Amino acid sequence: MNNQLTHPSVERATIESVDGGWVSFVDPLRYPKSSFGDIKPYYAPICIDTLQGPESGFLKLPIDIYWGPERIFNLSHRSSLHSAYRTILAESDIEGLNQYINGEILKSIWDDLILPERLVDLWESKVEGLKNAR
């Protein structure tokens, strides 16, 4: 992150390997005054090319990824696509990422997505094909 202040959760994060990817988390016992957003786990695949989600059409997210009133996203509309990808990246595990994210689409919109700093740090430091994208 060029000349920007780094959020404390990025410096406190532990990144570990999980089946098929990576997880970034902050131990709440080590940092008891952290907010949920600071300690929430984020997941990332090993390689962006393994993400073979849909390229077009409508995408209905399960309630455990998106619990809002309208869970259907139109992938042909930019704002709907961005909303779906922001939600999936922030709320899904490895299985959900593989099912709902398309690696080529993600590469094309990565710079436009507004994402938590620790999530961006995880993806750009660990995911082959996306490193140092911003």
C-alpha cells in the first residue's frame, strides 16, 4: 500500500494455509480490544486461475454469504457485479470463492473494488496471478 497508513489489523494478522488456499485472521485473545472487522477471517485461493465461477447471468448467493433482502445479482450490470464480488470476497470461505468468483472477471475489476485492507493484503500477497495488482 503506497504511502498510506496501514490499519493495525493488517500488521496483527496471521496468515495460514488451509485446504485449497489461505486464511488471514487476528487472534482476539492477543488483541482483545479489536472490533469484529479487525478479527474476522478472510479467505483466498492459492491461484486466481482456480476460480471458475459464472461469467454471466444471474447469481443467487446463499444466506450464509449474503443475508440481505435481495440475494440475486445480475452479473451483466457493473454495480451489481461489484456488489456481489465485494460480498463474496469478504464473507465467503474457499469453497464459496471457488463456486461464485470468476478469476478473469476478478482480475478485470480488482482495482475498482472497495475492500477491507487486510483482505486486499492477503490476496495481493498470496494469490498467484493477482500479486501487486493495485
